[in-house]
Amino acid sequence: MDKIKAMQTFVRIVEANSFSKAAETLNLPRAALTATLQKLEAYLGTQLLQRTTRRLSLTPEGAEYFHHCVAILKAVDTAELAFRGPDAKKPRGLLRINLPSTVGRTLVVPHLAQFHAACPEVHLQLSLTDRLIDLTQEGIDCALRVGDLQDSAFIGKQIGQMRFVTCASPAYLARHGTPHTLAELAAHRGIMHYSGRTGRAFDWDFLQDKEVVRVQMAGPIAVNDADASVDCALQGLGLAQAAVYQVRRHLDSGALVAVLPAHPPTPMPISLLTPQGRLAAPKVQAFAGWLTGLLAENADVQMPAREI
């Protein structure tokens, strides 16, 4: 039995929490993974996984062995990179990336030719969705996240800061007036943006003297898509809070006007998230470095930044 290959198979099954998904990411038949795990359990003389028709779970022995496997495989990768020559550190292979829909379409995808030119042997598989996916189950190598990171099981590195702006069309402001203080917002209607996952509207938070102030907003229209929120604002249906990069061209053209510049909405961190052990892979390091540089060139997702 190839112990290293058996460890790799076991780790992938645990990460994916599924024999089928693990087999898909390893490009192997499911039966091969089942046979490898059975041989590994027989060799160790203990059960590593409890299997039912609906889910997998680690036994106490399996959990301990899993942590040892992760450490051992990481050490093997590090040792091999040191001796396999310069080509070993060359980025290559399939790289699975998860991006938020609008962020991916606007900030990343238009520049992918640059990355492909720099790393032609890396094949990208992009998943653009606002659904919060499980990186390990989906076999994702790295993901871009906007907001505070919740899962400590992954490695997160902040590479930018999403800035927001409160804005409206000139037609709306002509009809309803321009708010100059947070208190004046009570007389205005907001285009509410709600979460597709929870159904809850996002709060309107503002920075005032370095303190966060929350204002209760309401309006006749609620959407669960950031682009739709901007479209509604362009039609004069209310005030909207949007990411600066989304509305930059509308602000520059005058189609939208920024209001309350002294009280900007609270920014959110932009982070690159990777499962434990993946960041050392040359292809992941290459993409992380490229994406960090790409966002560093965009003043709308960096702080300090130019005025809106």
C-alpha cells in the first residue's frame, strides 16, 4: 500500500465530506477511494470514518489521524519543493477559484488575460456565485470574500477594503432634496438590499467621528442583487448604498451623485481565503500575488484612497 497516496485520499475524503465529491476532484472512480480507505483502515487496525447513507463523520481515532496526515503531507510537499529543482516551484495545474458574482465580473475577470500570460500552465476554473460555499466540499483552492471572516478552519489574508458610498440620481435629489445629516435620512426612501441567504435587509451603517452609527432605512423597493440596487438608483427610485467600484462610472458621469460625504458607509475587508495547506502550492501563491497586486492598483478598494 502506498501510504502517502492513502493519506492523500483519506484527507480529500474528509475535506470533501463525500466519497463522490472527493473522487471527482481527484479524477478517480469512487470505488477506488472506497478500496483505498478500507485498506488503510485494515492496515491501521481502526475505523477512521463512520459512514451512513447521508453523511460521513470522523471517529475519534480518525480525527487524530487526520491532523497527523495534514501535517505529514505538508512536510512532504515542503521537502519535495526544496529538491525537485526550479521547475517544481513553477505554477501549473488546475486552480479552482470562487469569487463573489459582481466582484468577479467587474474587478477580476476583465484582467484574467494578464494572469494567463504570466502563468500559462495554470488552468483556471472560476465559480462566480454569491452563495456561501464550503471550500473543502467543493474542492476550491482559494476564494475571495468580502466582510468579516467567520470560519477559523481556513487561512484568510486581507488584500483590500471594500468602500461604499450613499448615492442617488439627480432626479431623485431634485424631487426630495439632498440629505446633509444622518438625521435627515428619515425623510428619504432607501433602496433596500437584502441577503439572498437570510432574507434580511442589510443595515445602513455610517462612520461619524470614527464611531459606527446605524440608521433605520425603509423604502418601497427591496432587491437581493447589488447591480439591481444600482439600476433602481439610476431610475430615481431612492437612495442606495453601493460599492464605490460599482458606481464609479456613474459618479464620474453625473448619473449618480454621492451624498453625505462626511459620513461614509462602513467599509468591509476583502480577503483571500484558502483551506489549510493549500497556500503553499505554487499555483495558489501565484494567483494570490497577482490578485493582491491587481486590487492594489484599484483605489476604490484600497484605503486610503482618492476622494469619491
